[in-house]
Amino acid sequence: MALLVLPDGAEAQRARDDEREAPEVKKLVVRGVRGVSQDELRQSLATQASECKSLLLKAFFCWYSHAPVFFERHYLDREELRRDVVRVRVFYWKRGWRDATVDTAVTRDGDGVRVVFDVHEGPATLVERLEIQYDSTMLRERVVQRLTKLRAGEPLDLFALDTSRALLQAELWNKGFGDALVDTSTVIDTGRHAATLTFRLVPNWPTTVGPITVRGNDRIATQTIANSLTLRPGQRFRRDDLLLSQRNLYESNLFRQAIVSAPPVPAPVKPVEIVVVEAPPREARTSFGFNTVDFFQVDGRFTHHNMFGGARRLDVSGVLGNLLAPTLNGVAPFRDVVRGIDNGDKFLQPNWQVSADFKQPAWLQRPENAAGFGVFAHRRAYPGVYIDRGFGLSATLTRMLRVRAPLSLNYRYEITRVEASDVYFCVNFGVCDALTLGVLRNNQRLSPLTASFLADRSDDPFSPTRGYNGRIDLEHASSITGSSFRYNRVFGDAALYKRFGDRRFTGPTAKVLAGHVRFGFVRPHGSELLGGFFGGVDDEILHPRKRFYAGGSNSVRGYGESQLGPRILTVAPDVLCRQGCDTTSFASLRGCDPNAASETDDDVTDDDFTPRPLGGTGLLEGSVEYRFPLWQKLSGVVFLDAGVVSGDPLPGDSSSIGRAGALSHWTGAITPGFGVRYRSPVGPIRIDLGINPKIAEDLPVATEVLLNGERRIVPLDLPRRYSPSGGQSGLGVLLSRLTLHLSIGQAY
């Protein structure tokens, strides 16, 4: 055996040779791309440039460090570069450019190289004539046109051709013709770069479902699987039934794999075979986290996917929060959430929430039916504002009318009690007299009966580019449902998506115009808060949860959360003292002018006043936004949001707070804005900037003082001229009118 030792110079020379053979790709340039998506073309290449692993890392780390944890390096493979030339030509050929060519150039760029792909697309082969032969008594022309993804005058895209063939065949299958065929013929005139296409739809014979066999199940009964199927022996064999049956099996979480298929043998009767791989019937998980307001929290969930057999599901969950709050309150980075609050220790006690839900799928042995029952209890504290305690039960019946179109009927019985100051009840419930406030602090029943319908016909759950979705809720609460609060409530929400530009560009590469509308209407019809179970005075009091609010990241984005609509300002009494107001007399304090200048050296500004939303009894919102690609995973959006919230005062309440909504019968605004989206594995990360058009508005004011040893809420007779700019000028005014929203997921 001989040992070969290279001198240091030879080793260095070999390293330099390797570097010349496989240098780092510093930059990748693709020129001449017009007819196809450049992002998709780049992704099809094996040659890639070194880059930061994510946009977030680029913004904070990659400008300063190219460490492997942040930066991904790519090196030139000359063999793959030659193959990339073929990849580009195939990419174009499949999309209709059959004469496309590409030149490449590799030049030195510092200690690496710059790779250039220079594309010459040439003329596209266009569809000159498209003919579809079919039985018009079986398929409507509008349906055929919708399913055909090729149009005359467009490039001969083989992906669109194959998609059209598959969709038309699936439509015939949904009509009960499981052995339908779609014959295609293509004639291409290479000299004129023109193509003639013919689709011939052959339904063949009607097909029905034959015997159903199940394999692979051990713990799960065959009857349980059969109850989840929409396929029934003797019925027409349809594609949607096959896919929905498979979807139902997966959604039960009882199986790691579930395959529903029929043998690919032409026959009028289709035997169906189901092959499953079972999953563990029980699942448990827990998580732990913290934030600067709620301190530490832990939550856990246990699920039994086959409780008592029959795919019955039990979900038990619990959340425990505000942990270590007494120790960490006010210690950086945690905020002091009870500063200046009397009896603030109660806001630092643990918060908790527990629930148990039991679901019976395939109720009455029909896969489209489901029934559920649940119990719940909670203690939630909003620091310095209120503590909400509640417990109760719920029952739900659901009927799946179509795929992604359920109709549900839900009854929820809750005993709720709110601990809060008089200001909170006066602001949020609209009543300020001591008798009613005392009743509101007792246990109350909030027990609505709700009918809900949901329809989703969009093409993507994260970033839809076409289709629509919508929902409507009808809610009733009265003595019949056992509720202390009596009201009727209607709420609706709908969105429509339209793709623009080249129809071949989908997802984040698509240009999409999206429209959205939201509406609501609620009317109280008397309450039992001061009476017996079936009686009571005609106090039309609404629970704050049932009023409507606008503004926020998924609403009118020129406003903060719930800040569009009737509002009231609350202020500490010491601020009014600085304005020379007598806070020891109820009458004098009511006559205080909240706009007066400070009589001390400390100025009184809008920052001393806290705007609190009152909510309204009616809501109408509309929005339109245009989404367009920017660069790689980034897309942009411009939007225009509008909203109106009614501000009807509650009958019988003549206080200035009760009249807050009467200052204007409704409150509305139109706010433009813009933003960016970053496509992540969990959905688009969204940054929006809404422009608030409001400069100043007159808002009622209330304070809470200690008079004659008793805490009382005092509404001021005069409103304050409140400006969101806080008295700023110049650039500060402009910046104060920008409302920033950070969230995950599209606005709608």
C-alpha cells in the first residue's frame, strides 16, 4: 500500500481548480420572459443563486451575516446548467411557445459567478379553433364553457388542455357516467403557429354502485365505516360521492390512510373497495407560552376519536393563564396591568377555561348528519376592566347540504356574571342607574338559539383567487330559550374573488380582485333582568357581546379594533381637577368643560382620555381590494374599506352616555390603504396600513369619582372635541392617521 502526500502548493492548486469548476452562484438573471410566469420558470431551474433562507431573516440578519443558519449557498453545476437550457425549452413548449430558445452566460462576480439566462420566446402557437362535441341535453353550455380552461386566441397550453379534459370527464362522472371518455384531437400548423382542437364527450353507459368491501380495519367496526359513506349500493355512481366518502373517513381522524376506489374496468355496476390504515384512537397534546399582558399560560387537549364506538368523538380541553402574575407584574418585560386600580389583586388571579364536547357523526345513520353536545366554564379577566365568569352547555345539530355547505342549529345556555366598575356597565350596557347596575352584577342567563348556514366555493382556503364564500346567522333569545336577555339578531358575511390577467397564473402569482360585505341587525325586545322568568319590565338591554363593532384588521382597516362606531371617552378625575373642575360635587362635575385648558402646568391632551366602543344595533361593511404579485413570495394589495355602525340609544335611558349614539344616528367612514403579504407555510403573513380620514369628533365623556363615601359614575354634559392626532402637527398628523395591522391570513 502506498500513501500519496500532496505538497501544500498542490493542495491549494486543487482547491482553486475546484472553485473554478463549482463557484458560488452570486446572482441569477433571467431575461426576455414575457408570456409566462418568471417566478415559476425560476423555480423549475436547478441552477439557483445563493440567498437568505427567508425574507424575515434577510431583513434582520442576512445584511450582516451569511452564516449557514441564515444563508443558503448554491454552487454552479455545469452539467445541470446545460440541462437547464432543456428545462426552459420544455417549460415553454408545454405552455404554447414551441420555438423558444435560450442562451446562457457565466461571468465572474467577485469570488463567485453571475449566471444569465437570455430567453428568446418567439411566436406562440395559438388556439385558432376550439370545438366541443357533446349531448346538450346532458350538459349545459354554460357548464361546458366554465370547465374548459382553453380559449380560442390563447397559447396552446398543454396543462390547460389536460385540465379541461379531466374536468369535463369528472362532470360526466358526476352525472352518473363513471366510464365516460373525453377524446381530444389536435391539429397544429407549424408554419402559421396555429392549432385546431376538438373535444368529443362520450358518456357511454350509466353506472351504479355495486357491493362495498372494507379491508384493513381492526378496531373500527365495518358498520361505522359504512355510516360515513355517501356511496350506497344501487345508487348512481358519482365522483362527488366517492370523494366525499373518502373525506369523511379522513375527517374522523380514525385512519392514517383511507382509499375509496372502484376497479378501472368498464362496467355498468361498480364494486367499491375501501382500504384503511387505522390511527391511534386517542390523542393528547399540551403547550406552554407567555406574553407581556397575560403572563404565562399552559393549555392541554385530550381527544378520543372513537368513544363508545361509532366514531363518536370526545374533546376535552383546558387553559390556565395569568400564572406567576403577582410575582412578574411590573417586572420587565411584563407590564404593570393593575397600576392605579383599586383591588387590583383580583385581576392577577389565574384565568382558566375548560370545556368538553361530544360529537356523534353520521347521526341517524346518515353521513350528512351530525349531532353534538358540550359543557363549558371559564373565568376571564381583562386587566383593569372586567372579570367575566360563566358556565353552561350547548347542543348542535348539523346537516351537510352539499360539500362545504353545512346548515347548523345550535342552542347555548350560559350563566354569566361580570365583575366591573360602574363605568364599564354604564359604557357597555348603556344603563347607569344604581338599581339596574346591581342586577347586572348578578348571575344572568345568555341563552340564544342560532341557525347558521355556510357555503364555501372558493378555490383556496388561505388565498382564494376565484369563487365565493358566505355565511348567515339567525339568532333568537327570549324567555322561551331561557334567556335573561331578549333579542333577535341577524348577521351575514360574504366574499367574492375574481382573477384577472393570465388565467394560468394562480395562487400568489395571480392578480385578484376581491370584494367583501358584512352586515348585521339586532333588536332587543324587552328583558327579564328585573323580573321573573317569564316576566319583567320592558328594559331593552343588550349584552355587549351581541352588539356590533367595526374597525380592525378584518374590518375597516383605517381604525383600530372596534374603534369605528359610537364611542365614549373615559377620564380620570385628577385630569378634570387640572382643568379646574370641582370633583367633590356631582352637579359641578357634570357641568365641567372637558375642552378647557389646564389651570396647572400640566397640559391636558387627548392622550389623557380613553375612547371606549359602545357598539351598535346595526352594521354594514363593504370592502374591495386588489392583490398583485411583487417578488417571489411577496405580494401587494391596495384596498378601500367602508363601514357604517348604527348608534341608536337604548329606550328609557336619558343619560348622556345613553344618548352617545344619538349624537349621530350612525357612524361611518371610508378608509383607503395598502399592504403587503408574505406567503408562509401557515398562511399569508399580512401587514396593512389603513388611512384614517377622521381629524376630530365630538365624543361624550364620563368619569368615576368617590362622592360621600360612594363610588359614582358621572357623565359630563359637554362632549370633548377629540382628535386622534393628539394635537400633533406636520408629519406627526400624517403618521397619526396611519393605522397599522399585523396578522396571519387574508382579511377575507
